[in-house]
Amino acid sequence: MKQTNLTIAEDDRRVILGIASQNLAEKVTSALRSLSRPMQLSVCEDVPKLRSSLERDSATAVVLDEALLGSTPLDEALLQLTETCPVIVLAPPWRQAEFSSWIAQGDVEFVSKVGDFVALVAAFIARRLRWAELADSAIGLPWRELPPDFASILRHEINNPLTGILGNAELLLSNLREKIPPGALQRLETVVDLAVRLRETTRRLSNAWERDHAHAHTA
């Protein structure tokens, strides 16, 4: 199959589906269309096309079916992909332990390929898009008044502890979703939502500072 570009609307929100199965790609695409949120959606059927697509343009998130990896080492693929944007991995539940360190770091969200998992993928994407929109609406900071290593400080002091909170909360959701009371489940989902919002805001603020700081020095 060739790379398929499905543009839902002209917008700077781009989601890439790394899915080899045409049937699964169509199901996820249909679920994302039902969100009624503007985005550009690309489907890549192999790892090289996925990497090439990310090199050309940035993305809000990548949905990666583990079946796409084939012989590509897991850590190698995730290291390259998570440098650009968050990754939502689709895999059988028995493979979750392999992704635990990535989940704990906050770079990967894991969706078990059981039941109506496509709806969960759509919910994760909707959350990513919502937090990206909120982060973009933040009031700009007076960059020139901040120390040169502000971006590193921001990531270390906020993002690093936050990724641990997010990763552990998502592991609890994945393992205990059917076992804990609805009220506790809702509170745990709120923890995850707030942690994702803070992490995305931190990522965008640090990237914006580095970009503007570099521009200030070259101007």
C-alpha cells in the first residue's frame, strides 16, 4: 500500500497513523472523523514512511500499531518517534510490560488491542488535540528575562516528575479500570488529564523559549 493522506480539515493539528492493516486504519480514521475536530490525518503503512512523514512536518501525536514494527527494535523505533511527538501504541495486553518504561517517562500511551479499543484511541487523540489548543492559547512569557538554561530547568523541575505521575496513573487505569468504583475511576482519569495538560504545556513552553531565545541571539 502507498502512503495515504486524508485531510479532514486545513489545520496545524496533524495526527499520523502508523498502521499496516487497511481495515484497522479505516476504523481508526472513522473514529477520528467522528470527533468533529479539525486535523490533518496521514496513514503510513511502514516504519520508513512514518519516519519520513515526521521529518517533513511535525505532528500532535502518532498512533503506532506494534504490528507495523516487524523486525524493527522497539526501543529504536520509540526513541526516534518520541523525540518529535507523543506516541499512542496499540498492542496486545501481554506486551504492555515491554512499554512500561516508556509509559512511566510520559512519552508513550498504551492501548490494549481488546474490546472497543478504537474508541479509546480516539479519546486519547481528542485529549491531545484539546491540550495542544489550550497550550497554544497561553500568554507568551517575557523570554529575555529568563536564564539561558530555562528550557532545561523547566523540563527537569516540572516535566520529569510529571511524567512519572502520568505514567503510573495510566498504568493504574489500564490494569484496574474494571475493578475500581466509578467515582475513583473518574478521579484517576482527572489526574491523567491534568498531568497530560501540564506536560504538553511544559513541552510547548520550553520549545517556544528555545526557538525565541535562539532568534533573539541571531537577530
